[in-house]
Amino acid sequence: MIKFDHVTKVYPNGVVGLKDVNLEIEQGEFIGIIGLSGAGKSTLIRAINKMHDINEGSLNVDGLEVKDLKGSKLRAYRTEIGMIFQSFNLVTRTTVIKNVLTSFVPKLKGWRKITGTFSKENEIAALDALDKVGILDKAYTRVDQLSGGQQQRVALARTLAQSPKVILADEPVAALDPITANQVMDDFKRINDDFNITVLINIHHVDLALKYVHRIIGIKAGEIVYDGPSENINDEILANIYDNKLPGGREKDEETK
Amino acid sequence: MVLPNGKTVIKPRSNALLVTAIIIIFSLISVKVTGFSFAVLAKRGHQFWFLVAQMFPINTHYLPNIWEPLFDTIKMSLLGCSIGALLAIPFAMIASNNLVHSKIVISVTRVIFSILRTLPTLVTALIATYIWGLGTLAGTIAIFVFSFSYLGKLLYEEIETVDMGPYEAMQSLGLNWIDCFRYAILPEILPYFISNSLYCFEGNVRYAAILGYVGAGGLGLIINEKISYMEWDKVGMILVMLFFTVAIIESTSHYIRKRIT
């Protein structure tokens, strides 16, 4: 369980990332986080694996106080939390399988780590992860030969190979076309269903979010302004989250009202 | 400039004319200061051809005496360059502002690189002969110092332009920063690094050829000797061998560099 208790984050330049955030997330939830750019979606997600530090409050994940984690303890904790990025963040000059295998690096010892020699079990686990996202046939292809959707799946396989408890996804479909975006969201849904992995997704496409996730967290200027089932989302709530600057068709609706 | 619909766009003024004028002025000043004279160049120019003519026909009987210093020269550059390249990696890592956040560590490492780079290889070699004695060891050390500083600087500049996305992903996977470098950054920079190292090796063969002048071993030793004896046919033989060696190394390295980048 992930528990935010009065969490506040202020960046060194004075920008407020998170403001008195209180949240409880159970194992296996599928959550979409929506809000304007700069509202604090990224900060919220990155606080969980301590890619960003928090200033005040307590952030507890399965009994561990994240704020106190340092060095090797922090790295051990991070091996249990997956992360997916908007720009995939793969090493493009090398093969798909080598990218997936990097999730086993923390467990490698000595010369194996330096030379990048992985055991057969690791290789099979990596191939298995690729199979789970349906791109097993691309295992020995160089990453820069793949399309954006395929690359995001490689990133997903890299995360699955960690066998994480939680997957944090920071705008995972923002760089993809609508069809590929749907496919990647399907992957997330399947992973969430099949392995009971908690999935937190930052997402700009409200419709896509509503179609897939069970729970929506709306964030505005670092504050949580909505937290509830995705079925209960209506135009009024969205207008509040997006500061009355709604995207697409909804904006016109608002104006005519 | 005014468009048909009345909108105006201000075109930035080109400063090409000013730059050209400055280049011409500085060229004239440097001719004056260095005492460069076309008259002397033209008058004594034929002496060059006279010397070249004296080198031919080259003395092929001298060839057996060249092999050893030639291989010494190649050995010095290869060994110096390899050690320099390997040692440049950890130092370039701590000189990169995207890997290390301590400004002090970064600037100290960079200052070391700059100081070593400003040392002319010939001077380093001379100093090295006083410490480690005459011979190829001194030459190897001189080449090592140059390669280390040159490749180190190129490497940290390369590291700093790398996309940090994969590095961030590796951090989130729980890798420590050295492993993050090894698995996220090294694959991206390795082709350039090998290419630079080969280029450095190419250049070093030429540098190494003159290090013998200060007693640091290699071809320079016999070039110096034969020039002072005015045995131009032997000098010619040495230069021809050097030419072929450099040409072979350059074309091989050029081929490899083209393949990997």
C-alpha cells in the first residue's frame, strides 16, 4: 500500500510541486492522474520511487518510509518499482533484449556486471517479459529500428522483468498515435489484471484515461482536487481540474453554457 | 521587409563583412609581427627541392636499421594511447556535469585535463627522460599524458550531450551511478570514443616519430642523427617508411571509424 500523508514538495526555485497531498493506494489499483502540465502529476509519481525528494509529510510504501531511504537501501527499493516514460528512455544503439536485461543488473556480481554477461535464466526471463507484451520476435532487433509503440512495449517489458509491485508511468502514451496509445493502454490493463501490479499513469488524454482506469486523481497546482472512481467524472469536475481551460470539444460546451 | 499583406519582418543584419575585415587585419598584423617574407620564401625556395633531390634515390640498404625504431615508435603510440584512453574514462565521468553534481570535483578534473593538454608532448617527453631515463618509456609516458588529456576532454563533452533519459530509467531500475553509466551512456558514446581513440593513435604515430629528438626513443633518434650527418639518402629512406606506416594506419583507422559510427 502506498500512503501519502500531508506530503509537500517545493522545488528549490520556489515552484510548488505538491501541496499537502493525502492519498491511499491499495495493491492492484489502476489509477489515472490527470491535470494541466506543471500541475504536479510528474512530481507525485516521481516522489513514490524517490526520483524526486519530498520536503514535508510522510510517504509510506508497504511499511517503508520513502523519505528515509538512501544508497543501497534506496536502490533495492527501486528494483521493486517499475517506471515508464513518455520518451521510452531506451538505449537505442543496442538490441531490445539488452535493454530488457538491464533490469537484472542490480543483481549481477563482479566481472559479469562489468562485461554485461547475463545468466541463461536472466535471458529467458527477459524473453518471457517480451513475450508478455507481444514483441518476442523483436528480441534481437536494434531498438532504433522499432516504432514508438514497439519501443514503449520494450520499456514495459524491461519493467516487467523486474517483477515490480508498482508501475509508475509518466505520460506513457503522449508520444504515440491514438491507435498505438490504445494498444499500450491495453497492455497496462492486462498487466494490472494478470499480475495484480499497482499501475499509476499520468495522462493527458482524459477519454483514454476514463476508458481504462478505475480511479482518477485530479491534480491542480500541486493539490488533489478530485480523487474517486472514474465513473463519477463529469464535465464540472474536469472543468475544475483543468482550470476551465478544457481541451477539445468540451471547451465549446463550457462556453455555450 | 514588407509582405504583400503589410506585415513586416526584420531581417537580421549579416556580419560577414565585418568578420572578413577582422580576419584580413589580423593576417596582416601577423605577417608583420612574425617577419614572414615572400621575398625570402621565393629566393630560398629552391633549397627545399635541392634537399628533396638529395634524398633520392633513397638508401634501401639502410632499411634493416629502421625496423626497430619504427616499431618502437608504433609501440609507444599504441601503448601510450591505450592506457591514456582507458584512464580517461573514469576521469571524464567525474568531469561531466550530468553525472557529478559537485562543482569542485568537476572543475578540478577539468583543470587537470587542461593543464596536461597545454603541455607540448615534446616537453613532456623531455621531462620524462630526466625522470625515467632515455628510451621508449619516456616517449610512452609523454604520449600517454597527451592522449589522456585529449581523449578525456572529448569524452566528457560527448557524455554531456548524451540523452539522459536512459540514465534516468536505469536509476529507476535501482542501478548505482557507475552501472547507470556503464549500461545507459557507454553504449551511446562507445563508437565515438573508439573513433576518437583511433584518431588520436594516428596522430600519435606522427608525434612519436619526433620524440626521439629529445631522447625518448623511436624514429626521431635516427632522423636526428642522419640529418646531422647530412646522410640525406638515409633520411629519405626513413621518411618513406614513416609515410607508408602512417598511410596504412590512417586508412585502416579511417575504415574502422567509418564502420562503427
